[in-house]
Amino acid sequence: MVPILRQALIHGLGPRLANSVEEIEGAIPQYVYIGPYEDIRLTD
């Protein structure tokens, strides 16, 4: 039996995102997801 791992990457891009992608993606070294979620801001 071989376990199957499906890694669903969550990426948030769009006009409601106040941060630039460079600020969010790669903020945590060696972490493949966008984060930290506390630093992601949305526009009003």
C-alpha cells in the first residue's frame, strides 16, 4: 500500500489583496504555502 499525498497550494491573488505577492510568498523560509496569514491584508 502506497500512501497518496495531494498537496493543495493555496494562493490568493486578485484586486482585493492589499499586499504584493512578494511580501506574502516566501515570507517563511522553506514553506511552500502563502503565509503567514496574519500579515495578509485586504483592501476595503
